[in-house]
Amino acid sequence: MSGTHPSYWARVSPDRAAYIVANTDRTVTFSELEERSNQIAHLFRARGLKPGDHIALQMENNEYFFQISWGAQRAGLIYTPIHSHLQRDEVEYILDNCKARLFITSGKMRDIAIALRREKIPVEHFFMLNGEASSYEDFLAAVAAQPTTPIADQVAGAHMMYSSGTTGHPKGILPNWTPAKFDDMPAMLLASSKWAGYTAGSVYLTPAPLYHAAPMVSGMCCMAMGGTVVILEKFDAELALASIERYRVSMSQWVPIMFTRMLRLPPEIRNKYDLSSHKKAIHAAAPCPADIKRQMIDWWGPIIFEYYAASEAIGQTGIDSHEWLAHPGSVGKAVLGVLHICDDDGNELPVGATGTIYFSGMQEFEYYGEPEKTRASRHSKGWATTGDVGYLDADGYLYLTDRKHFMIISGGVNIYPQEIENLLSSHPKIADVAVFGVPSEQFGEEVKAVVQPAIWADAGPALEQELLQWCRERLSHVKCPRSVDFEKELPRMDNGKLYKTQLRARYWP
């Protein structure tokens, strides 16, 4: 039996914690995870699901999420977690697009669950846990009726995540899946796990929602290697620090907005907790402003690691604190795959030139049911891109500029909002910021900043002028915002990504 699957650890360390829900201190051991995931796999078979079939789940972080994921994984299913903040039409779109035969939700999602129009989706079996709704089976009761021994035809499944939809309909990202031994870890996940450093002694904190790729996949990788995962039901800056102390967390994964919120805690709270067990803090998912990252390294020491990757799993870069201080702003060198920077015609660009980021040498994927979008993600040589833009320095370090979709063209000049957002986010009166292009009769587009002030009472003309002057003193004037609007809260979801499309739409006819 492979030493890279929870079933192995259930045999050799049955009483070790596979995961802990920090909010309630609920601990699930490897033996309990083994029994529950076996029962869930039996339930899938009892409802007629076979390897390669699709299921979906929509729920908050809770003690059952990983049990369902591992049950689907050992039953050979393609399983899709759905964002818990999506509304009916969005959930229906994903259920229809992924052709889910079975859907599991929770009582907290009841309003969405009962609003689903069943004639619009292919789902045959509906389950709910910790709640009741007409025509939904009680998931926990159905599971309890199943045997705890493994199903006879175990085979490895795969997750199919959906892109976050920041630039349109989310896209289902289906890996090049073929049935394999149920306890074999795919080569790319194994390589990524080794880079992260998961071991049987790891205690890994994940404060982000498990329906996103990084926290779910990283958590499963950590358990596969015998480590313990600590889950926060919802990110809370002080609870995150308290959990590091309480559970002697050795490693963690974050998004940059979490760093900002922890840094904004009063000093007496920030310095209250013993973080000495914490040896590796990984971050990804969104660009981290350089000033924020420097503050985190000053606070936690050189334990900050960053990677750049995507749910499409086309490649990965990585960088540690010492490298980053020598190459500030970089997301690192390629650790999986080979990097290429190309112009719009697909020609490779020299060092320092900005273009579309491609990776080669990694696994194939497709956007499920979207052949044109799949083709658009490919270079003529077969390399793959997710549409991000950046450049390489002479040492091979990658620097992200922005997504091509968000580039502003003002008077024929290409302007990437990320640089401006990074600068504005370092202003002490700003909690969050979005920068994008708005119509301009003279230039076609001009730069607009929408700001969430740290204190709402500061919003107004005086702060606008202060921010505009702040930018003019530090940036080329062509890149500076022409105006600033204020919002009490920007649409930044708990995956750390800023949903600018809905903000930008207000300014365009």
C-alpha cells in the first residue's frame, strides 16, 4: 500500500489526526477518515456512479468536506467543489457544464439548494448534510448505512476545479485523467508536495475556503503524506495566529489580503501568540505588494515562500524569502515545467520584455465542454497559458505584470493595473484597491482607482487628492489614476482574488 494516501496512514498511525477544525476543535483521525471515505465511496456506488462520472459539492469549510473528497477520489469520480458564495444561476451553470450526476450540499446552502431548477441541470441524486430540504436525501444518514470496508473496485479519481470567473463564465478545468491505482499520487502533485515539504510530521494550517484549488489540493496532499491539516471555518486574523500557537502549526498557506489583515491587527494582538513552531508560510493566488511582503518577512522571519501556479496545473514557479529579497517582486523560477514569454504572434521574447506567460513540459488539460477556449490556451508548439502577462529577468526569475484582460490602453500606451494597485495598497489609509480602465474621449481609456479606505470617514476629495499626489510622486504620470472613487468594501472573495469585472462594468456602456 502506497505511503502517499490516507489509507496507508490509517493502517500505520490510525490515531493520528488527519485534520482538525480549529473553530470547534473537532479532530478526525486517519482511521475515522478511512472509514468515512469508504462509506461515502459505497454510497456513490449504491447510487449507480461509476469511475469517470462527475459529482459536485457546495458547502462551507466543515468536517465533512475532506471525507467527501477522499470518498470520491477512491471511487474514481471527477469531483467539483462549487464556490459557496455563488447564486442559483451560477450554480446551475456549473452543474450543467460539468454534467454532475450527484450533488451534495449543506444546510447553510439551503436557500440556493431549494431554488435550483432541476429541469436545467443533469443531477440525478441530491443530498444535504446538517439540514433538511424537500427532495434532498439526508447525506449523513445515507452514509451511516454503508459498510466501512473499501469498495471492491477502488480507482483514483480527480478533482475538476472551475476557474474563478473573474473574466466571464467559470471554466471547468479537467486534467488528462485516466484511471489509476486508487492510492497513487499523480506525479505533478507528488513533485509539488516535495517542493512544499509535507511530511508525516507536518501540521498544516489552511485558513482559506476548501472549495478553491490550492487549499483543497494542498490539504489532501498533506494528508496523503501523513501530515495533519488544521482548517479554519472562515478566515479570522487573530484566530489564525491563535491556531498556530494552539496546534503547533509548522506550515501554512495564505493569500496576500490575509497578510494585510494580520498586519493591521493592533500590536498587542499581533505579538500575543507564540509562533515559534511555524517554519514555512506559503502564499499564492494573487500578487503580493512588495511592501506587505517585506513587513511579513520582518515579522515572521525568512520563512515566507511564494509560488505561482494555476488550477490548470500547467506549471509552477517558486521563490523563498532570501531569493525574493534579492529579486523583489518576483514569483520565482520555474520548479515544474519550462517558462516561455511570447508576443501576440507566439514569438518568444528576450529577457526583460513583457508578454504572455506559457509553460511547456507539463500535463495536458482541457476546459470541459469548451473546445474553443481550450484551443485559445495553447501555443502553436503545444505550450499552455492562462492569460497572465509577465517577464523574465537575466537570472530566469518571473515577474507578473497582470492578466491580459485587465490591461489598459491609454493613448496607445499599454498600462498594467497591478503595478498601480501595489503602490496604492502600501498607503496607510487604504484597506484595498482596484485599478482599471474607464472610457476617455481623448485617450480611449484612462486609469481609474476604486479604493476601500481603512476608515470610511476618510473617503472624500481630500483623500482623493492625497492618493493622486502619492502616485504622481512615485510613478510615471501616464500610469497614474486620473480619478479616485470610494467603496466601503471591494468585491474581493475569500480566495484573495479581486473581482474587478463587476466594478469595471459600472463605467462602461
